[in-house]
Amino acid sequence: MNGEQKITPDHLRRRAVIYVRQSSEGQVRHNLESQQLQYALAPRAKGLGFGDVEVLDVDLGASAAMAAKRREGFERLLGAVALREVGLILSRELSRLLRTDRDFCQLVELCQLFDTLLGDEHTIYDVSRMDDQLVLGIKATMSVVELKVLRMRLMEGKEHKAKRGALYPRLPPGYVWAAPGQVAKDPNLRVQEAMHLVFAKFRETWSIRQTFKWFRDHDVEVPVTQARGGTQVILFQPPRLTFIGDVLHNPFYAGAYVWGRHPVETVWRDGQLRKRRAPAVPPEQARVFLPDHHEGYIDWPTFEEHQRMIQRNNFRGESDETAGAARAGKGLLTGLLRCGRCGRKLHVRYWGKSGTGARYLCPGDFTAAGGRYCVAFGGATVDRRFEDEILRVLSPLGIRASVEALDRLSAEQDDHRHAIQRQVQQLEYDAARTFEQYNAVDARNRLVASELERRWNETLEELARVRAHLHALNDRRQPVTAEERHAFVAFGERFADVWHHAACPIELKKQIVRSVIEEVLVDEHPPGRLAFIVHWKGGSHTAFEMEKVSAKSMHRTADADLDVIRKMASRYGDDAIARVLNKLGRRTGKGKPWSQTAVKTARRNHDIDGRALSLVDADVLSLQGAARYTATSDTTIKKLVDAGILPMRQVVPFAPWEIRRADLDSERVRVVLTRLKQTGRVVLGDTSDTQPELFP
């Protein structure tokens, strides 16, 4: 009995669902017989009397293991069962439906509640019956155990093979199989030289992006591995940025075999178990680490040095060793300073109107409530002091550096030219091989001959282009003359002048500094004095101290200007004080003209009481106010003041005149103004009526 008698008319009125699933995309592409067997259940459902049969194959390629991604098709199936739309669920074997106890309990409970039958290729089960439920439970348990046993065996075999250094999903570019289980460098010299060039250029630039940029700018191709016809082939093409990074991060190029660097962990997220790939662990902490496994392009100490430099260039990283790549910021010591109090790296902030003024600071516990910075100081003076120290150390080596720069320039040209020469040799071989294929085909078979002719022409065109590039490089290659070598040596003798030259980029200066300095410890003790300990490359240490120069001390307001502000602040506003200072030819501490804001800032910094607007006193008038009050002109008031008839007070030169209204109403001033109105002339001296006239 296969259980067909358990199917009732009520079941037949609903639809039968054929659930089709395979665990991975590889099974979907290659295990076609399993798919066909599952799809073949549809005719069986028709034979059982179901008129409505649905094939649910949404979950092809979806795993049902614990913490796998949710199965859309299985969830849709559960929903249809809960709506009482399904009479029978058919699957070739229960492992297609169930992989975990959770899935089994959920499905069996719904099928029991809504009278839905389960079936495989042999038997129909009614989960409302105790015997059928027991059989299904045993089969589900066996399916789960079987899966775990198979997975455990596969993983043990895989790890055992990895411990022998024989598990290779795919060899990276630059390596080939020399014999079964043996790895060797690619015998193609162009491949080897291209890989060596990647590491050589990184050691020159110490930057992944700059290495990538050099290959792109010089049109130098790199080998990449591609799958064609089931085998791995090497193709040459311009590099991608990710290619350079992958090569530099791969310990395989250092002769080490590493397996299990990315452990898979199960986490609880959004109410479900999820599997995620953890970040890569250091090669030494991987599950399998076999140093000196094969011949490398670099040795292991060089690989470790490269990783440290890449980590330091990662300015967004969380590591405290982060220094960042040399960029165009004006902070010369960016990434090299470490706090002598808490041990943290100092950050750099750029300020000022143009945003180029560097300021170094240690965050300390500033983010916490009531925290403060450990050390903070301006960068301009400190950078100049370090420049003097670096020039003192490097200037004696300037001549040797000039000679090495000449050699490096020549070597860089040779690297570029050699890479293009190898490309020409490869294209010459490809052109000859393509011609042989074209020459071997029957000319009457135009379908084949025309395609081979097209390939041959394309190869010849590429060969001509690369040859032209090589000729251009040879034409530009000029031997260094004695005069040029002498000029380079002279540059070395004047290293300080070259350093301070306006055309010397800050990025180059930073690279020089990082080449000779490992780290700098800084502390402020006593307050106002900075102490530095310089850790040079190679293990030497030097120490020096300097006064801490703040922005206030560098741009301090002159005492004479402060005296003017103090004298005028009691009565006059900041705008009036600024006008007087500008008329006196004064400038702020930063060398700029005075403004109302600058006066206000100076008063605040030096605790001078004042106001934004001048006070208005009805009893005290300015020059213009006195002229308006007497209905005369400024010239008349000035004559009265010069003659000593009208008293006037002026706080500082160019400050507004202060003339009291009572003095304008005095007898002497009134007489002069009366005579002015009568005669139209300003008569100074004795103007009384008793004075006889000299000329009747």
C-alpha cells in the first residue's frame, strides 16, 4: 500500500503542489537528472486524480540548511497550506522539503491543522495519523543526520587536503601546476616580470592607488586568470585597482599557503539566524598556514612590511597605526605624532580662511563628559622646526641621494621599456600563430578563412601600435650627459634650497619624512613648552624641546593699538575705533586692516570694556556737530580752536573732536560768531565794541 486510499474528494478539490529544490547553483547547472526526476512528479499527481497541479521551483539553488537565506518558495507553500488551498504536497524526497527540525515541525503542524497530505515518489502520508507522523519524523531526523554527517566528512577531507597544502580552488596569476600537487612560477617570462613589477612599483610609491596609476599611465598590462572552456587561461590587460590590492594582500606571492582566513559565523539578525563571512584574520592565525610552501615573488618579511604600510595608508581604518597616504595637506607630520601622555595618535585639523593651516591635537578623553584634549598645538612652527632637524640629518647625504635618483630614474625608464618589449614579443608570437592558422585553412572555406583573417589583422594592428609606443620610448630615452649629472649632484649639495623651493610638492616632503622617521612622541611639560622624542628609522632616537607658539602670541595685537582701544573704548564704539586705527596706519596681529569685529575681538581677548556703538552726549559735540550747532562751517570751528578761543579735546590723533556745548555758548565765541554774521569775516583777537578802528 502506497497510501493512495488516503486521498479524499476534499483533497482532490484542492490543488497538488510539486516542490522542486536543489541546494546550490552548481547543482542547478550540472545535476540535471535530479531536476528531471523532480519535475516528473507532476504526471504522478495527475494520475492520482488532481486536476490542478502546480510546480513550485522558485527555490532552485536555495539551501535549506540552518541560518541559510529564507526560501521564498517554501514560505509561499506554507501560506497556501494555511489558506486551505493545497490538498497534496509532493517532493521526490523529504530532504528537499526539510533540512531542520524547525521546518519539519512547522510544516507538519500546518498540514495536520488544514488536512494536507504529504508525499514522496513512493508513499502518501497523512500527518493526522500517528503512524504516518512517526514515519515522517524518523525520515526527517535521518535526513538531518545524514546531511550533518556528509558535511562533516566533506569538511574533514577538505581540511586534511588543505593541511597538506594541496587544496587550490584556483591558482593566482603568476603560478602554474608544474606537476600534480606541485606549484611553480609561470614559465612565461612576461608573466613573471609583470608580477615582479607590481611589487617593485609599490615599494617606490608605497600606495596601492599610485601603483595602479603608474600601470595605467604607462599603458603596461598585467596577467589575469580567466576561465575558458573549463580551463584557466592567462590574458594580459590593463589592471584594475582591485587587482593591485589583491596581489599585494595575497600571502601566496610570499611563498606561503594559507587556508581558512575567512571563517563563517552564525549570527542572530532581524529575528532570524544568518550566516556571514567574518573579516579576514592574519595569515598566521588561519586554520592552515604553511610558510615556505613554494617559491614566492617576495619573501615573508617583505610581505609583512607591505601589510603594515597598507594599513598605515588606510586613514579610515580603526587601527591606531593608521598614518594615511601622503596627501596634499600642509601638515608635514600628519600620522607620525603620538601623544606622550595617553599614547594615542595625534589628529590633524586644517583651519584658517583657506583651510590650509595645520593644527595637531590628541583627542584624549574629550568625547567623554568633562573631558579635554591631552595635547594641542599649531603645526606651522613645529613643522618648520622639524624641517630644520631633517635638513640637518639629510643634507650630508644629498649628493648620494642625487646619484641614486639618477639611477632610479634610469631604472624606471628601463622597467617601462622592458615591459613594452615583452608585450611586443608576445604579440609577435600571437601574430605568427594566427597567420599559421589562417594559412592552414582551405581558402575556399570563406566562413572560416574570413574570421581567421580578421583575427590576424587585429593582431597585426595591435602589434603595430605597441611597436610605435616602443619606438617613442626609445626616442625619448636620452643618456644623461656629464652636464646633467653635474647639475643633479649640485642639487644634492643644495638640498636645503631644493626642499624650500616653491615647486617642491608637500607630498614628496611627506614621503621623505616618513622614509626617515618612524614615530614622534610629543608632550607639553611644563605648560607652554613642547618636548619631542624622534624615533628615526633604524632605531636611533633624538630629543629636543621648543616653546609652544599659539595663535594669540603669533598674531598678538600691538601695545600701541591696545592703548588706543583702551582710551577710546569708554566712549566710542568699535566701528569708530577701527576707523581711527586705520587712519593711524595700524594693522591687526595678522597684518590686516582693522574692522569692527577685529576691535571687538581684541577687547574680548584683553578684557577691555567697551561697546559696539558710540555713546551720545548732548553736552559734547564733534567738529561737524559744533558747526551745525553754530550754523557755521568746519573751517570756522577749526580757526576758533587754533586761536585758543574754543577749547577742544581729542583722545588720540584722528579721534573725533570733543567740544562742549557750554564752550560754544561762551562770550568770546559768541562775539566772534556775531561779527562773522555781520561782516562775513572771522575776526579773531579783541572784538569788543570799545576797541577803536584803525582805519575809519
